[in-house]
Amino acid sequence: MCAMRAGDGRSARAVPRAGFRRGPCGSSSIRVGACALLSDQSFGKKGRQGMTTGITRRGVLQGAAAVGALSVGGMSIAGCEQIVENIRNRPVREDITTLNPTGSTIQTLEQGISAMRALPSSDRRNWTNFARIHLDFCPHGNWFFLPWHRAYLFSLERIIQELTGNPDFGLPYWNWQKDRSIPSVYWTTSSPLYHANRAATASDALPDSATGPAVISSVLSQTDFELFGSFRSSAPRGGTGGGQAQLERTPHNYVHGFVGGDMATYMSPLDPIFFAHHNFIDCIWAHWNIDRQNNNTSDSVWTQYSYTEFPGPGGGSWSTTSAATTLMPLLSYRFAESTKGSDTAARQVAEADRSATRERLERGSRTRLSTQPLTRIQAPATLRLNQVRTFNLALPAQRMNQLTAVEPDDQQLLLSLEETEGPNGEDIILHVFLNNPDAGPDTPTTDPTYAGLIAFFEDQAEMDMAQDYILDITQTVRDLRQRGIIEPGEPIRPNVVAVRRPTGKVDAQATVRIGRAQLSIGRPTQVQ
């Protein structure tokens, strides 16, 4: 899944921004923007020590000045060959279970964490201060979720490179699709990777329903960015809109709760496993973009949003945009292919396609998801452990028959459980079935009426955590129509079951509150 081998001169040649002419760079042609993106002056170093920045004329010129001589006429840069070489040899992010515990990568990771913990409390790179950035700024439940966390990981990777003197260090990831238990290196009590405040044990394992191949395949099958990476919002926090799609609401949230302890709170980066977990989320996004050739949104609300809260080497500030983060796996790091394989692995992008890949990522999607609400049930529902709530989402029979037609078309049927709030610190999850009057806590997730899982990652001590959870039920409905379980014109009746996470603990009085249920259709619409 995670072999992002975008490492020749063609990928570098494709980096620059519009408005700058090409200039010579040895045998290759490269624009000024490539050097700027790899050599942000806030880091004071060239190449791999540079931070990918936002796409602006000022940023390009500042980056160029940091690299070397800028020829205004031809916009050529001395030292571009080194930049191209640095792109070729950028750090590799590997599966942590394939690494030697005493090898360079894990030793550098341990040394970097120890060094961050030893920094004074006045230093923004201090381990606790760095975790507090997540507490104060992290977006969840909207489409800023992926780029914000990518930039956060990138900041950590560069800080560790600086503090350890190892510019080749690549942050390792935990592939929880194939390795369902917390990797053993995180259980060595003498290691900085060990964290005492965890609920999971070394033998506890994640279930198929949360992180198995079928879940990841379903996530990757989406071709719209919002259905993949969570829904449109006007801001990372406190904005209008939003909603969690499957990648966030199922594997991401579930793993946080499974590990438990600090990982179940917004101070989760105190536990080093946080970064391996989110690095695999980042790996999935890179795979979806590069290998599967899907596009992110081109909406300027997303692409131009600037993040300024991250420290870099030396503790100085740097900034990036959502758009700039999309190029990081092409320019600043790459993912190694897992030695154990993966059902979700796709073909590697041909070297000749690198320029097209960069251009496609910068351009973004030419469509956006347009949703139309069809029917909504306003009555709030409260569920305790093992309770079931069924919603009757009815429309005129002819209209319902059209929506549940077996033949595929370009519309998707979306079920939203809105203003939904889970119990803080409790191991309750929701299983959602469709039109199954017998659904209950013992109904397996292999049942044909099963439509999805909602796990919670909430920190009610910090903020109001009511969220919208959105399920694409298109294929489930069509399958049930074929089986005769849903009859033509029959209403869609979601059965929401509150169950205990395996190995988890739940207070008998803990509740989940669902504000309303809504049925919508989503269609791609062209954007300018």
C-alpha cells in the first residue's frame, strides 16, 4: 500500500508554481518553486531539512533566496541538482514491525523523543508542549482532518531529524490493517516509546470490523474527497458544516479508543503510538491520491487554508497550506512498501507519470459533492449499552423505489446521524444495520444488513463534542434490494445498536445521544 516511490527528476521538475518560467538544472528542467518548497528559509538548511510551504510568490522567492543564487531573468537556481537529489533520496517512512528494534530508525525515534522530553518547558518542541498543539488546534469531523495531521507529523519528523542529527530519519508507521496489536517496540518499559497510560494490553487485538481489509477497501473505493477524508467545513474548528466519513469515524477513532488512556483524549500525542497510528492514516491518504489516482478538493476554503501553529527545528514557526501538504509525499518523504503485503496495495505510479501526478494533485478535483437532504427525523434518541434505536426514513414509494434501485448511477445514498455524542471515556461503539428488525448486540458485522461502524474519539473535558457521522449506504441498500430484504418502495430503517468495544469497559449508565437521523443523496457536480 505504502510504496510511494516518486523519486526521480521528473517529480521535482513538476513541482513549481504557475507564473514562473522554467530554468535549466543540469540535464533536467526545474522551476524555482521546487527549490522553494524543499528549502524554506525558516529551517535554515537546504533540501530535506526544508519545510514544504504554501504556494505563493513570496514563498517561492524566499525559498529561492535561501537556496542560492537566483537568476531573475531565467529564474534558474544554482544548486537545483542538489535539490533534485534530495527529492530522490528523501526520507523513507517504513512499517515499524519490519524494522530492527536496535536499528537506526527506531534508535533515532527513541533519541528524538528523549531529546524533546528534555527540552525546557519554554521550548515549543518540548514533548508536552508539542502534544498540547493537538489539544489546542487539531480538527476532527471535517475535511481539514487529513492535511492538519499530515503537517503535524511532518513537523515532528523534522524536529527529530534536527535533534538527533539524522537527516535521513523517516517516521515509521503502524499498519494496523495487518498487525492488529500494538507493536512490541512500544511495550519495552525502558524505551521512550513505552507509555504507561494505556488501556490496551500487549495481547489485545483490533477486530476486522474496525481495521480489517474490507474496511480499508471500502474507504479506498470512494472517489470523492469528502466521502474519503470527511466533509466540508468553513474552518478546522468552530466552522459550519462538517461530518465524519468512514476513514475517520471507523479505523481512526476506533484505534484511539482501543489503545485508550491518553490516546482516548486530545492529549493523545503524549503516547508515542499516536504518531505511528496517524502516519498510517497519512499513508492511506497518499495511496488514495497517488496510486489510486484520486483527487482532493479544489475548493479554496480547503486549499488556501494556512496552518501556522507548528514549530520546526530550532523552535521557530513555519506555515503551510492544505494544498502544499498534498505534495509532501512526492517531495519531502515517501512510504516504503510493507514487506508483509496488503490487500489494498495497488500498482505503483510509473516514473513517467510523476509530472502528471504533481499537476493533478495541484489542480484538484473538477467536481465536488453536492448533497440534497431527502427526509429527516428530528426526535433525539438516547441509547445505553446493548440498546437499539430504529429510525423510519420514509419517502413516497415511487421516490424510494428510485433511490434504492439496483442499477448503479452517479448518485450515492447517505445516512447521517447528526449531533451525535458518545460517552466520554467509555468503550461504546455503534453498529448500524438496515431494515433488520432482529438487529441487536449479538448481530455479527458479517450480517448482510450491516452498514457500518461508528467509533467515538471525543474529549468532552475540552469542548462540545457532538458530531455528525455520515455513512455511504448505497451498496448495502442495493445488495438488500437484490436479496429481497428491502422491497421496492419500502422505507429505509436504520437500526442503530450500542455495543461494547471488545476488551473495553463501559459504565452501565453511559449513554449515546443521537440528535437526528437524515437520508440524503450525494452527486458530483462540476466546478469551475
